[in-house]
Amino acid sequence: MTLSPTLDGPHWVRCASCSMLLYRKRLRRHLDVCPECGGHHRLDADERIRQLTDPGSFTPLAGSVAQVDPVGFVDSLPYPQRLAEARARTGLAEAVLCGTARIGGYPLALAVMDFRFLGGSLGSAVGELITRTAEHALARRLPLLLVTASGGARMQEGTLSLMQMATVSQAIAALREAGLLTVSLVTDPTYGGVAASFATNTDLVVAERGARMGFAGPRVIRQTIRQALPEGFQTAEFLLRHGQVDMVVDRRSLRRRLQPLLAAATARRTEPPVARKDAPEPPVARKDAPEPPAARTDAPEPPVAGEQGWTGERVLITDPGRCPEPDAWRNVQTARDVERPTTLDYLATAFDGFVELHGDRLGADCPAIVAGLARLGERHLVVVGHQKGHHTKDLLARNFGMSTPAGYRKAQRVMALAVRLGLPVVTLIDTPGAYPGVEAERNGQAAAIADCILTMTSLPTPVVAVVTGEGGSGGALALAVADRVLMLQNAVYSVISPEGCAAILWNDPTGTPRAARALRITAPDLLRLRVADAIVPEPALGAQGDPLGAADLLRRALVESLTPLLGVPPETLVRQRRQRFRRYGAATRPAPVPAMPVGSR
């Protein structure tokens, strides 16, 4: 909710909720909550930190962020100029303020997003800053508080902005593994890639009264599937009723409600363990016990993923110069061709002995995702993939490959089975995006995607993801956090559809081909950006013209990618996978921008 300006000068504002004329100083005394109707007005990051933390306790995160323009994006202005304008308007270096502070005397690390800066969008610098804050919390063993206010991933940075969902999620995974508390405070508005990652995959999710959160926004749902939205849809109270947040808290009570959470997190580090009265005595070492075997000094080092193990004929293309430069919009149309092989087609032709497994074990089975056990020759593995169809009846039955929460939960269930059985995982990605429906939002679409991303960052088994057609936004990334990411030659992978980008930036459907080119979504583009590791060539007629030839190339590419990963120790796989996604931040990019003052605190 925002304040409405009035003609009565800077001392008066009109509440956008009840239209009451309010004295600004009175509104600030009530923490920008309308004293007449209780409407919560939006806060900038500076004011949020001032209200939440103990006076004088906030210390900004040291260091600077890098100015990035990874795809050379231009709408009506070049992206660097957009950034410069946002910095001048807000006084911020980026859309988040990060540091350490105390709440009620309890120390914590926190990152507070600011919607004024390009809609609080998640780009490489924002992802880098939040990740650094999480890493600082891990090093200092502090709880982490993330205050979200965002429209989602920043389309001007293309697919690299999408990667930040995984980058921040794996930093949260490291904190959870270390037994450190993570809390998200959801404020208005929180949507898209932020909702489907670190806003919902923390230990606790607290929603401020008046906040709205979802994966797809109301306008997207109305325009895409033309569903009527129920009253109160995606509000904090709606989220609480449907089990998606732990509590809804009035802003004036936030400090009081956060303190016991931080106290519980701190108690584990400061209180001595309570000895059980019935605890058995520790075993006494036998004097005649044999010495443990000495570690071998000549044992070979574990293989580094991707460096060993493959001696056959290579199929994969790792040099983008070996691929002809495609027209991006033509590639989008090719990737969407209904004659292209689906996941089930590839399972029947590129794999052996597929056995499908159904259900999320919570009451639903989404047909837009298929999962099960299969083989590549004698190698057993698990396969999970989006499923579209070739005809209208199939497409409708499979929801055009757009998964509901049940699909992502089924994927997690089958991936967990792969870990227990010691099997590698292959994912096949072909989706316009996650399903943007009322029922999907009611059942926690954002949290289901976030949990799937979080799960994949920690899978102690080899994972290879292949974009076979469309790789649409967070719905694709949910199956693409992998050790190796491959793209078929005519596939595309994007933070947003070209149509959506054109509608948002130019409100002009004729701008769709221009948007496709600006987003850098083709396989050679993604290989240059290092989002994809390699390209799987397609037959001369494309996968849609020669599906058996495409299946043979895919099978050979998978064997080539999986073989070097099979001998890598699980802990090394997880570490290297996390290092892979960590590189998508702004840390290693040129042209550092000095951190700007964060106001008087």
C-alpha cells in the first residue's frame, strides 16, 4: 500500500486504504501504519532497518558490488542508465541493504530489500549481496533475517538474474545444514523469483500484515488463464489460512515477535547441554584394542567433476562459435513446435526400461511432470521431466507442461529416492513456466518451486539437466540446479517469456521478437554466459523433423556428461555444484561500484 500525495503540502498525506487525511509525523509515530484503518504503508529499506533494529546497532556489510550488464539490454534506455537513475532517485547502490544488527539485544545478519529500486528486482548484484550476507552469518554463526519486497527476477539481466534464485537458496541451505536459524519477513509486495526462492525456503516465514505474496501476480493470472480471483487472494491472511506462512504480524509488533525467535536461536549457542539422567556411561577404551588402520598416503585424489572418465566419441558442443548464430525469435517458435519430442518420447527412445512413478504423497499427481526409474544401457538412474504433448487433447491433459505444486513435490520425492538408491538424476526441461492458476497459488506454488531448488542444491548424487525445448523462468530452474546443464541446439532458456517482456516494457505485442533477441535466450547465448555447459546438436531437420536422430544424440550426450560424474564423491559433487551457481553473482565481474551511504542511523 502506498501513500497518496495531497495538495496540503509535505506535512499531510492521504491513506490509500481509507482516504483519511493524516499528519505525516503522526503516521511515522505509528510506524507508517494508518491509525484509522490499520493500513500498512510501504517502507524503504532505511526506515525498515530503523524500525526493526536496536538504535545504533546496524553495521552495513563491508565491500562493494559490481555494476553488471551481462546481456547489453536496452529497452527505451540502456540498462546501465536505468541503474544510474535508480541510484540517483533512491540513494542506494542496489535494491537491498545488508549488514549486521541487534533486535532486542540479539545479534543477527539481515538483508532488507527496497521496492523503490527497480521494483526490488533480483539481479546479479542483489543476489551477490544477499549471498554475502548469508555467508557472513555462517562465518559468525548468526541467524539470518531476509526482508523481502520485490516484483521478481530482473529481466534486464536475462537468465543470469534467474540463477540468483539458486545462488541465494544454496547459501540458505548451508546455514540450515549448520543449524543456524533463517527467517524471511515477507512485506508488500513479494512475487516471482523472490517468492519462489529465499522468501519461502527459510526455516520460518513471517508475513507482515497487508503483505501480498505469490509466484504469479494477479494480472498474470487474469491475462494468462482468465480466472476470477477470490477476495483477499495472495494477502497475508490468505497465505496463513492456506498454511504458507508461520504467522501474520502487525508491523507495530514485529520486534516483539521476532525477539523470542532470535532468543531460541541464540540459546543453542550459549546454554550448556542438559545431561540426561538415564544416559549411559561413555564406553571405556579396551587396552588391547587394535590400532585403527593408518590412512593410505598413496591413495589417489577424488576426480574433479568433468575432468575424467570419458574416452568415447564426443557429441557435445562446448564452443559457441561452432554453432551457427540463430535468430532468437525463430528459435522460440522452433522450441515450441508441438512436433518436437516430449519427455515421454525421449524416455521411449533415448532411455531403456522406464517405469513411471506417480503422486506427491500429499493428495495429488500433476501430469505436467513425469518421473520414474530408467536405464541408459546398464546404468540405472532416475529421470524427471516436464511433459507437454503433440495434440490439443494431450496439451490440455498435461497443462501444456506447466506444473502445479504437486508436480514439483513429486519431483522432490523421486529425487530423494534416487539418493537413497545411489542413482544419478537426469532432468528434461520443456515448459513455458509454472502453472499460474488460483489453485496452484492456494497450494503454495512459490514454496514448491523454492523447495525443489533447495533440494537440488544439496543432492549428493550426480545431476544432469537438459533443456529440450522451452526453459521458462522459475518453473524450469526448479529442475535445472545441476552439475551439468545442457541445451538442445534449438532450445531456449529465459527469465521471462518474450511476450511477457514486451508487454511489461513496451506494452506492445509487436515487440516480442525484439524482446527475444534482447534477453539472450538461445543455446549459444547461454553457453557464452556459462549458464549452459554444452549444446546437444540436433539433426539437420531439427528434433521435430528427426525425433529418432535427436534421441540418439541426446543419449550419447547424457552418457558423455554423466560418466565423468559417477566416480566423484558425494560431498565433492555438492561442493562443486554450489561453486558453479556461486559464480553467477556479481563478485567476479568487472567495474566495481562503490557502496553508497545508507542514510543516518
